[in-house]
Amino acid sequence: MKEGSTQIPFLGDALWFPAVSNASSDGLVAIGGDLSVERLLLAYSSGIFPWFNEDTMILWWSPDPRMVLFPEKLRISKSMRRLLKNPPFRITKNTCFAEVIDACAKASRPSQEGTWITSDMKDAYLALHEKGIAVSYEVWKGEDLVGGLYGVDLKGIFCGESMFSQESNASKFAFIKMVEELQAKRYGLIDCQMHTKHLESLGAELIPRDEFIQILQTQIQGSKKE
């Protein structure tokens, strides 16, 4: 497949990805392949993530620039600081991953028609969760699940995938609590993938893809030595 002058490789059964430097101008790296645990791990470790609709083939992306949050740069508004002092919510981790990903899939997003969290994507991340790689953070109000997020934990790098909120500030509460935990564990980076004003308000920023890949590789190598 061609996009402009860029040749986009089609992935078969072989477990590989092209260099992200060969991506198209909007970050498309490859098409096809599968959503196996092994391929997803290789993708995330290479700075690549899947993003596609139900009626398309699997598309693999590595945008340039990349939206990231350095944990120490977390920005908490005055109103959120007041809420955190006497929170109406409680936070848990990995207590109901399937419910969180379902809620993220159903969440209404003004700039998006439908959802990219297809049934195949749900199954894939549930498989990652069973391996202890995909994790969820849940926000509760009483006994009701009112917010949360999930992502891929590469030990040193956390790759955020999606969040949802059914109460005002619930997803922000989940995000802040997650960042505080990862900061305490000395994680180097949270990958937010794409720019949104919501993430920018929390301190996330765009950095060149080359810088992101360098940090990613350094963190992965560091975690292997521990």
C-alpha cells in the first residue's frame, strides 16, 4: 500500500515491524499481522501501537511528534487539588479490567464516530492483562464504577490506551493517582500517544519521535537489568 511516496508494509505471519523512521507522514507504520501477545509486546517495545476501526485491517502507528507525560511534570489544577484533599472517589487497580475496557469502548467522544476498541482489541488486551502486562485503574463512588483507564505497563514506561468518566473529574482522578504511583516507582515516561487538550491540561507534551524512542529503549534496557 502506498501513501504519498511512502510504501507501507503488509505484515504476514512473521513477527516483525519496520523501523518507525519509515512511517508515513501521519505515523502509519504497517498494516495487517495479528493482535497476539507477542506482537503487541514487540509493537509497544518498538514505539508502535494498533489503532483501527471494526471495518478496516489492523493498522500500526508511531506518530511524530509523540504525546507524552514526564511524571514529574504532572499538572494538577487548584480545583483538583481541593478535590484530592477530600476525594469523593476511591481508587483501585486491576480489580475489574474487563469492565474498564468495556466502559472505555462505550464512552462518547465528540471527535470520534464509533470506537476503535473492537471486540478483537478487547480480547487482545484481556490476554495482555492475564499476563500481567495490561493494567487498569478503577475509580469508584460508593459501589459504582464511575471512571478509570487502562494501558500497557512496560516497567519504566507506561503506555496509556484509553480512559472513561461517568462522573465529573473521575478520569482525571484516575490519571493523577496513576501518575503519582508511577512517579514513586521512578517510571521515566507515560506514553499518551496522541495530542488532546485534556492530556495537555494535565502536563502532557509533544516531543520528537526520535527522542521518545530513545527514552523508551533506555527505560526498557534499564528494567531488564533490575
